[in-house]
Amino acid sequence: MYGLEMYGPKMYGHEMPDHEPTNMNVRIASAAYAVPPDGETVEAVLERERDRVRTTLAPLSPQARQKAAEGLGLSRVRVCGSQQPYDLVREAAAAAITDAGITGPDINLILDYSTFPGENSQSLSLAHKLSADLGAETSMNLSFKAGGCGALHLAIKTALGWMRTDETIRTALLVTGDTAPAGNRSLLPVTVQGDAGSAVILRREGPEGPLLLGVEAMTLGHLHDAIALVKTNGHLEIKVDALRIENEVMPIYYLNLYRLVQKVLAASSLSLHDVDHFIYSNISRRDRDGFRRMVGLPEGGLSEGGLALTPMAEYGHTFASDLVINYVHLRREGRIRPGQLLLFASAGIGFMWGVTLARA
Amino acid sequence: MEIKIAVRQFIAENVLLAVHQTTIEDATPLVSGGLIDSIGMIGLVAFLEAHFKVEFDPREINVHNLDTLQQIEELIRKKLASREAGAAK
């Protein structure tokens, strides 16, 4: 029963032009991710950051404070020790290139959409360094920071834009590598962050992989400081404005996502009933439950499409790598069959919302 | 008055399900009180836009504007007045 589907497509906010992917044959040729070997329990993170957590949650009601730590569904997070996010990106990119059956010089475009590439990141742009390290000598390289876990859609949309306007761009490598700034793993009342890197390869006229049918994204700049990055004593700090999350973000969180989902489906004359796999973020169990209700799946319904397969309990929320991780696990388990419809959805800091539709 | 009646009825029948509409007072906190969650907002906003033929800017959808029937009525009235003023030009 898809109870909300009576509310059809309707959009507002800062939307990007739609439908451009539908007239191009672009496929998700491959995807891969890498996580560091070291880990930490979520309990230990919250204990170590208890003062920060207490300060962040202080403006909330006692009921909301209690709710903040419940239903996370996250046990551990992976943490960069000696590795940097770039190392994870490089590892994931190498795996994705191999999986796609291409080589570095085949790549025409590298988009890096990392939100937290690491305070010690030595490169001006991960995309440029990656281009050099992969031997993608002629690739167009671009790093942008926007959207948190919703940024994959922005990257796909940006890649499609480049492909549409430049015939020579046929293979795009999209990467993100993120690590929480020291002492800032807790994003309560939202989530707890783990580190990861991931890579997706898109190929125009590619021989295999899910065909992109549509991608929609919207941003709302007035919420830019609901979760903000500030420098304190020379170090990055993530400031979560719990009240704004509660009062301004949550009332529209699923509303915007739902409207984007409806819009991308309607553009392909499809409905929620047609979707075989929903690939969603690993922010928390309660967030995944909210998404499940939003798309009208029965309790446990999202498990069929991903929750049971996602290693979210072990990895934590890895920002935009979540979707790649869950997609890779679905593929590894052999759950994705030819012809099936995949709907990727996520929202993130900025704030931004995004949805991508693909046919396997 | 009609605005509140229509909204109260919609909320009682579609969002709160089993709760009788008389339990929703004009000042009952719907969102901050936990009666309407983020999923419920999808239906509420769709109803308001369709029923009153208004459109919301995303900035307007927050607990400061839509937490009580009183606030909802004020916002809808403002939008209707603005629409009428625009039509009269």
C-alpha cells in the first residue's frame, strides 16, 4: 500500500533543470568503496564526545533528547588511523576502474564531492591528485563540497551536464572520501559518522550497468547552518543546531525527498510500485524507518531492498558513501536482476535532497 | 473559522487516525507535541495546498508556522489575502 502516493509530484525550492539524463545513454558501469580497518564503538564515541553531545542537545526538550540517542542502529564506526580519506578514495577508484574494465587514461572527468576530505588533506583538490595517480592525464577534474550524503546526486547531475555539453567526455569517475574532524564523530540528534571512501564510474554508451533514467536534486540555502562547519582554535568543528534540525529541517525532510521521488518517477512515467530496490542512506535505523514509511513499504519492507544487506551497524553513517556501500552490497548479494528499477535517495547538509533512478 | 474546521477534520481523519477531532484544540501543538511527524507533514502540506489552492515556500514549512491550528489558519489567511490582492491588481 503506497498511502502517500495520492500526493503527486509537486516541487518548490531551488531545483535544478530536470530530465536531461533521459535522452542520453549513460550507465553506472561500476561502483566500489573502501573503509579503514580500524574501528571504534559508537558507545565509546558518544562517551568521549559526551560534553559536545550534551551541549548540542541542551536546547531540546527532555523527550527529544532521549529520542536523539535511541534508534540509531549503529554499533561501530570505521575510523581513519594512519590512512587518509584520499587513500580510501584511491583504493575505491582502483577497484571501480578494474570492475568497469577500463584503465585510468579512459577517464575523461573526475568529480570529487567529499564533504570532509580531512584536515590534513595536502592536495588542493582530490580530483586533481587522483587524476595524476590514476594516469588519467587528460581528464577534466573538479572538486566541490556540497550536500553531505546527498552529494552523489549532485555529482551524477554534474557529470551528465558535462557529458551533454562535451562530446569527448564519455567516462566519469565520481569519488568521495570523508572523515569526521577530530572529536566530531557525533552528529546527534542525527547520526554518528564513520569514515569511508567510494567511487562510481559512469559511462556514456557503456556496454553494461544500470541505465540512468533520471536524477533530481534540490538545495535550500537558508538551512546552510543547521549543520555548520566552523574553525575553532584552528580546527574544524561540526556544529549541529539541534533546534533548527527539529523545527526547520525535519518538517520538510521527507516532504522534499518524497516530492523529488515523485518527480523523478513521473518523468519516466513510473510510480513507487515499479521500484524494485530503494537504496537509501545509513543515517540511522529510525531515519531508514521514516523513509520506509514515506515510500509506503510495510514494516521490514526496506530490509528486502537493502537494510539487511547494509553494513550500517558496522560502518556508521559514511556520508555520501552510504549509497555506494548499499548498492555494492546489493550487487554482491546478487539481488539486482536485469530490468529491475533502482531508486537511490538521500538528503544531506547544505541542505540538499537528491534522487536518482536507474534501470538495471 | 472554516479553515480550522477543514484542517482539524483532515488531521483527525488522515494523520492522527484514531484520535477524535475534538481533542485537537486550536492551540494544541501538533508538530512539537509529536502528534504530526515528518511523514505526516507530507500529507498535511499536500492537503493545505490542494484544499486552499495555495503554495508554500519551503521556508514557511516549520514549527513556527504550522504547529497549531491557529498558526495554520493565520498562514492560510495571509496567503489567501495575498492571492486576492494579487488578483485585484
